[in-house]
Amino acid sequence: MTAVLTPPALVTQASGGSAEAVVERRAARVPFPLASREVHPDDTVITLRPGVELGGRRVLLMGGPCAVESEAQLMATAEATAQAGGRVLRGGAFKPRTSPYSFQGLGSEGLRLLDLARRRFGLAIVTEAMDEDGLARVAEVADLVQIGARNMQNYSLLRAAGRIRKPVLLKRGLSATLEEWLLAAEYVLAGGNADVALCERGIRTFARETRNTLDLSSVPLVKTLSHLPVVVDPSHATGTWPLVAPMARAAVAAGADGVLVEIHPEPGQALSDGPQSLSLPQFAELAATLPLIARAVGRDV
């Protein structure tokens, strides 16, 4: 039977005992001890590169295309990300697609272009590793190695990610419970890699109006259960660009440590996920509003 996850504060209220006693009892039976806040009470702050941290007081803005398509496309997007105040450039070199006939990314050439963008604009890089064979190649370039929703329970890949010494961004699976998500993170942590961040990117429900259903309640709840930073991807969660900015702002208000937004110089011409991508001016407009919301909840961007 799957255990019911209860935030420590609620357990303390219900038990009538001291917070210290409750923590000690739960730490002995918590299914994900390394990810658990009861075992590790302080927030984890991950340094991606000098001056770029995920977690802590500042909300990290990440922007970029779904897939790296060309040097011109990526450099234009990287420049716009940096000018808007983004500190991390996203972009898929290897793309898991539902159809085998869809654009799968540029592979090693995509990694080369991401590395070029990092050096040219001073951005950290987040990009996805799809399998164990490609993990080492991705880790050579990425400052933050993404494990995608489809691979959240790829345990051999999670174990391999635990052996690398690069931060990992673990996306929530399409139908994963919070416990399954945290247990997936536990695989990486148990392998010796302490730098793990979680990414809420929407889950499958009965709703058909959006690509997925963004579970914003998971952000404060997971941050109660775990010390790991939490990022929100409003692009994959909604699947339609008019919803991306409102949900990005809502994510900051809900306590997200970062937002991961898809942007493209020409969304209508994108080789993947164009309908959910913001244009570069739209991204700049969104970025300008986020500090206002962050300050309202005691944070900065």
C-alpha cells in the first residue's frame, strides 16, 4: 500500500508531540530519507556556475527553445534570454518525441551550439539526457542535466545520474504521484549526487483543454516534504502560449525556485512545440513582471 504523505507541520499538530520528536519518528520510516526535509531540514541551494544558483532567495529564470534547430535560432534566443534577465538557457539537443518521424534534435551538433551560446552569453545550460549512453556527453556541456518526464522512472538512468557530478533536474512523470517523484529523486541522491532539483511540468488528467494539468499545489507541498529546489515548466504544462505567462507568474507566487519557459524567435516555424513557445518580446514582457511577484512573497528574481 502506498503511504500517505503528510506535511510535517500537520503531523506535529495532529500528534500533540514536539516537532523534534515527530521528525525523529518520521525520519525512521520516511520512504525517501535523503530527499526528506525531516532528515535534511535546510533548503538545498545548487550552484550551476559562479553567480548562478537554484534555490535560496532568488527565483531562477530559464528560457530557450524546445529544441536546438540551428546556430542562428539558438544565438538569437540566448541573447534574448540574457537581455531579459534569464540566467539559464534551455534547449534540447536530443529530443524524445511521441512519433519516431518527428524532429529528434541535432544531437552532438546541438550540444556544440549550446556550449557556444554559454561562452558567448554567459548563461548556464540545461539540456536533456535521454539514456545512459548519452549521459556523459550531455554532462560535458550541461550545467544542469535534465531527466525528462518519460524517463522519471528509468532507474538505470537515475542511478547513472547519481554517479555524475553535475546537478540534475528531474521532471515529474506524466502520471506520477508526489511519492513516486521523490523516490525517483532518491535514486539520484542515493548514488552520491546531492544536487537534485525537481520540475513540475503538468500531469495527465481528464482535461483536454490543455496539454497537461499544471499541479501548482505540488510546489508548496513538495517544498514542505523535501529540501530540494522546485522548478515549474508552464510551457509543457499548458501546451498553449497564452497560458504560459500567467502560470509562470502563479508559479513564482506559489513558491517555485525557478521557472523554465520555452521561447523561440519564430514560434510558428518551430520544429517542435511551437504552439507553447513565447516569442522573444513576449518572454521579455513576462520577465519584467516576475520581480514584482517575487518581491510580494519575499524573494527576488
